[in-house]
Amino acid sequence: MQRIIRRTLIALLSILCLLILGIWGLGPYVANDALTKYFAEHNADFSAESLSINPFTSEINGRGVKVTTPRGLELKFEALQVSAQLTPLFENTVVVDKIALDGLQLNIAQEQEGWRVAGVLFPTGNEEPPAPAQEPAGEDWTISLPSIQLRNCNLNISRLPPAGAADQAPLQDEIRLFSLNLKNIKGKGAEWNGFADVMTQVNGADIVLATEFRVGPDKFVQWLDISSLKARMQQFAHYLPADLRDSNASLDLNAEIVVDWRNGALTLTTTTKKLDISQVDVKLKDITIESDITSIDLSPLQISIAPEGEPEVAFNGKIHSGKTRVNDSAGRYILAGWDKLDLTPVSFSMDEALNVKVDQISSQNLVLSRSALDNEELPPLLQAGTLFVSNVEASDKRAFIEMVELSDIRSNVHLNKERNLITLAPLSASAPAEEEASQTPQTDAQATTEAPPASDAPESSPFNLVINQISVKGDSLLSFTDEGVKPPFQQDIRINSLVAESLTTENPEQAFHITMEAQTDQYSKIQSDTRIWPFASKLSLDTRTTIAEINLPPVSPYLSDALGYDINNGQFDMNLAMTIDEGRISGDTKIMLRGMDLGADKNPDASSIQQGGAIPLNVALGMLKDGNGNVELAMPLSGDVDSPSFGWSGFVALIAQKAIFEAASGYLIKTFVPYANVVTVVKFAGEQALKVRIEPLPYQAGQSDVGPEQQAFVNEFRQLLLDKEEMQVKTCAIASPAELSYPSDTKALTVEQLKTLKQLAEERGQKFKAKVLEGGKIASSRILLCNPEVEKDSGGKGRIEFEI
């Protein structure tokens, strides 16, 4: 009996050994034959350099495997190694110690019938698979994969274009796996966990990351550490909307991401160590955005999505943007731009309501609206050297700003002949058409069917804006140009300081307080202290404004038609104290017209005015002037803003008080003898008085500075003004074409030549005035500068003429 048992065991062992040896020896041939036949059924050729199955070590090895079709190479790998353990199978456990794949090349293509993987078509359809046969429930198997390694793998994925773009080429993606390591993958039933690290390239975008995950029946948790992600938009252009496919930007990301899904609720938490968006060139419908660099630091970003309800988003961080421009789609206009923009720190949350908080916003070289005309770039509507905004809080109902500070601003308001603001860049050429379409009147039927009843319309709460303070500092300039008048008007206003406080829509009774100091040239002054209630039902304000030494000739184009005369010379002072209480005006203003002279009568039928008994304006002005040629008026203000009233009683008093001129020639000559080198007293024909005349001061050709040859004149002229404290003098600088060898006929001068001569004359007047005022003992208002002139006489010379 024992012999029989022994022989039986030996026989069984022999059969088992032969079976194992058969598998070892014949397995590769059987596997190769089976795979060849399988791929042949799909019109593909299978080949392998070597295949081996080792039952002793539980290993499967393959080398040089290729699958080709008439389309080309579909599958290839250099080496495959799979090793497993057999004994755990008896304990419902599958342990695959190692899966190593090297040099994989795999084509995956979507076709109308389904997906083709490695040359084999896997059809897709809507038919439901047959229900699996019920099997008796048993214990779940445990699966353990300690190590899965993929090296140098390349996956080419081709997808069909969207249904609406059948003529578009298939969408191509290439995934290159330099290394993929899956470690300690374990699972039993619905419970799985594991770890992986990946170094890959997707469409040329480099990605290095590590991840750990845990999966349960009602949960999924994944930790993702992105060490490096460098990508460009063009690498994924086929996933973008059609309007963005010509855009580009580079992304450099280093972040940690946690995905937590439990019972249908998803929470995404991201902490960015680095998020740089550079070389931005985004083309939208109406605008393009260009930026050298944008850095975003979010610590952390959290997104929560409940099974039912709106997403909740919250993050803290800071944002930096450098060298950024927002242009129109044609590239002719700059809508906005900056060299540097920082938001630090930023707090954002969106759940039931939106809440945004930014402690500081700062920018450098901010530009708003830079336009172009006939391929000529215009200056920007607004340019600020620096912008600083503090304590910004915004929600869906209210925005609050503690302070806005602008410095070194340049604002250019340029009106063309049609009085259109050409320095305001249009946002879109299609905007007017869209606006017109939006204003197309509705028919009665449309109004009946589309407009909801007024009672059903939801009442929306107003959005309120509160700005505590706005200030302008530094070297700030407003340039105003108006081509709608003749000659075109151009004026620069230098803003020395401007502070606006308490702008709010929450309280209509809160006054908006504005204080400003400005000037139009070196000697003018504009001061204003104004309170206005902009959101009151009727206009209300209280202002105290002082204007001093404003030259009148530049504003002549606005007044000449109304006055009937051009203004040749003069300065304007005003002291205004006015209150408007719910539309009712009260106050008074004092006006000083210093040295104002009118030009020729623009009315071709001036004689009819005199025949009708009216006094011409130039005659009335002469009657109002005092001994220094000034007109001082005091006018009460009253009435309603729609029909204001100005008191003119001061005019009559001035005329009554005007002194009769006495020609005290002897006294006059005696008085001005000490200044004979500067002043002469001459008798004018047809007049009953002697007049004091200051001799013209000649200049060398092209000279604008006060040189040694003019210094003696300047010294005596200064002494004259110091001794005669009430005297004021008009100073008119003149340039001659002969100075710069220009044509003697001024009509032949080009625009640039005429501009150069006027600039030379203006510099002479300004520098002469500055030289006389050195020392600060003479008021600048006593020297009145005329408009610069160009000599029409071919033999004329550059000079400054004076009039007392």
C-alpha cells in the first residue's frame, strides 16, 4: 500500500513538473500564436522578439513587441515584466509584485464606430449590456500592487472634432510618460488607496507631480503635489473656445491640491507656492490683453460644491501684474495699461453673498485710453505715475474705498472740430450698432408678451459706493485742446493739489468736499473749496473760489462771437462766494479785468449799433476802466439755477466814479526823467494828453534769454516798477522771420515755421518777466504777457514792446 501511495505521489509530481515545464517551454509559442491570431482578426500584424512565461518565479516577460496595421505602427514596447505571487490566491488575495513597462508607444483613435486602441476597434453603442448572471455573494478579493513602473512611454490620442465642426481635422494629443511610479496600490471591494509620482509631458507641457489617494464607498480623497507644471495655451488650443484659439499664454505652477469628495459634496483646496502667467497674448471679441508677467499667490484657495446649491469659493493671497496692456481688437488703441500692478493681500469669498477685500492696490505708469488718429498716436486720456488705493471692500450690495491717491498725472482732453473726445478710445466698433439694435422699438404685441407686469418685477436693492478720499499729488497736468473754435484753443492746467472727500451714495445729505489749487501758467492761481451734494434731489453746493492772473487772450475764441470782439490783452481775477440750496442761488462775485483790450469790431455793421443808441462794448469797457486800465466789478448772484440773476449796479457806480483825465504834462515829464533810458513821454495826435511810452527792447536773431546787452534795461525797468507801485505794464514779445532765415512773407511760412517763431517769442516774454521778478519784490500780476506775435514787416527785428 505504501508503495502504491509513493508511486502515485511520484507520478503526480512528475505530471506537475511536466505541466510546469510544458507551460514554461510551450507557453511563449502558444501566447505568440494566440496574439497573432487575435490581431489578425482585426487586420493587424503582431510580432515579438521574445515572450516568456516562468511558472517557477511567476513572471511574464516580453521584449520587442509590435502591432502594425496598414495605417502604420499602432503598438510597441521595448520590455514588459510582470511578476506575481501564487500562494496568496488561496487566501482570496492577488499580489502582483511588479509591473514594469518600458518604451511603450500606443495609438488611441476615436472613430465613428468606436475607439481603436492598438489597432483593435472597440465599438461603442447605446445598447445596454446584458445583465450579468447572479452569482452567490462571496468574500471580496484583496488586490495588492506594490510596484507599477512605466518608463519612456508615448501615447498618441486622436479624437473626432465636435459635431458642429465636421470639416475640422481630428484633435490630436500626445502624452509622453518619462516615468510613472505607482506604489502600494491596495484595494478590497470599494476600498482603495495608493501613491504615485509622475514625470510627463502633455502636448509639450511639462508636468512633475506626486499624488496619494484613498477611495471608499462614499468618499474620494486625493492629495496632489504639483512640483512643476509649465504649459502654454497653444498646446491645448483645441480644447479652447473658437474665440480663444489664436491666444497664447505661458503658465508656471507649483502647488498643493487636496480633493475631498464625501457623500456627493466636493471640496477642493489649493495652496499655490508659485503661479506665474507670462507672455500673455489673449485675443477676445473686442479686446486683446498682453502681459509680460502675472504672479498669483493663493494660500489657500478652497472651492466647495454641495450636491444641491451654488459653489462656495474662498481664497487669500496676493496678485502682481507687470507690463500689461489691454488693447482694442485692431491694436490701434490702448484701453488700459500699466508697468506694475500689485494687490496685497486679497481676500475673496463667495457663498450666499460675494465679499472681496484688498488692503492695498498700487500701480506704476497707469495709462487709461490712449487713442490714435490717422496712424498718429495721441496722448493718453489719463496717465498716472503712481496709483495707490487702500482698504477696498466690495460685496454684491456695496463697495467701500478708504483712499485713492494719484500722483504725477497727465490728462489730455482733446476735442476735434465736431467736439468729439478723440482721446477717449472706443471699446468696440460694433458697439453703436448693438446699441441701436437694443433701442429698436417693440411692437405692442411684443411688449405685451415679453414685458412682465410691473407688480411681478423683483425689487432690487441699490448698489452703494463709498469713497472716503481721492487725492492728486505731485507734478500733475491737465491739457485741454478744442478744435471746435477758431483759432483752436489749447490750455494746460497744472494741478498743485486736489483732495476730494466723502463721496457716498448711501447718504444723500452727505456733502462731497473738494479742495483744489491749480494754475494755468507760472503766475496764475486757482483756488477752490467746494461742497456739493451730488445725490440730492435738487442741485445743492457751497463754493469759495478764487482765480488770479488768468490770461484772457487764450479764451478769446469762446468769447469773441458773443462779445463781437477778439480779446487782444488782459488778465482776469475772480473771487466767487456762492451757495445753491436745492436749486436756489445766493452769493456774490468780484471780478477784476486787468489791462483788458479788445481787438477790431467783428460786426460788419457796427455803425448801425451807434445809430440805434447802443454803446459799443469797447466804448463801454473804456468807460469802466480806472486809471490803471482795470475794470473791477461786484455782482450779486440770486435766483434759481434755471433762471439765475446777476446784479449790474456796480457798473453804474464805476462809471460815475471814473476820474476825468488831466494832462499834467509838466508833472509827467518830471516824474519819469530818472528813467529816460527806458521811458519817453510823447504827444499823440488827436489826443489832449501826453502818454508815457516804454521803448522797445531789441533782441539778437534767435535770442530768447536776457543777455548782457539787455541787463541795463532790465535793471532800470525793475527800478521803475519798484518806484511806481501802482504801475502795470503789458509786455508783448515779437519774433521776426528774418531771425531764422525764414521767408519774409509770413503767408509763405509753414505751420512748423510759424510755430517755431511763436515759441521763440513766447520764451522771450516769459524769460524777461522772470528776470524782472527776481527778488520777489514785484507782484507778478503787474507784468501782463500778450500773446506771442510774428513780425509781418520783412525788415522787422526780434524785440519786446511795452505798453503802460
